Amino acid sequence: MGPGYPFWMAGPDGPVTESKGTARAHWILENRFVHEEVNGEMMGRPFHGMGVTGYDNLKKKYVSVWIDNAGTAISTSEGTADAMEKCSH
């Protein structure tokens, strides 16, 4: 697998599939949230996804949502950052 290439795995013991694509992240809504856009290929098909991540002051956690054309689910996650500013879910 080359550096900077996205990959997909079918579970922890599944084969690694490498693909080419682009990712763009930028601040939105007065720098309160990061909007991510990903375009590429997954398993030989076009892949398009987007997410939004930000810090929820009420929950005191980072919160993220993700959608893509690989399914109809809206994925959510939340977590905290340690003193080294490493995030965990």
C-alpha cells in the first residue's frame, strides 16, 4: 500500500483494498465545524462521502456525522481528546 492512499478493509482479518481518491476538509460556520468531502473509488465503484465534525460544548465531546453513497445509514460518533490532543471514540 502506497503512502497517502486510502484503503478499505472487510473486517479486522479481511484483505486490504487500496484505492485512489481525494479528500478535502475545510472550516465552516465561523470555524465551529470541519466539513469533509471524500471522492474516489471503493471496490471498483465510485465513492462519494461527506462528514461534519465539531466540539459540542454541552456534551464536552467531539461529535461527528458521516454519510456516503455506499449505503443509507447516517453514522455518528463522539469522543474526547487527551492532553496530547489525540482523539478517541
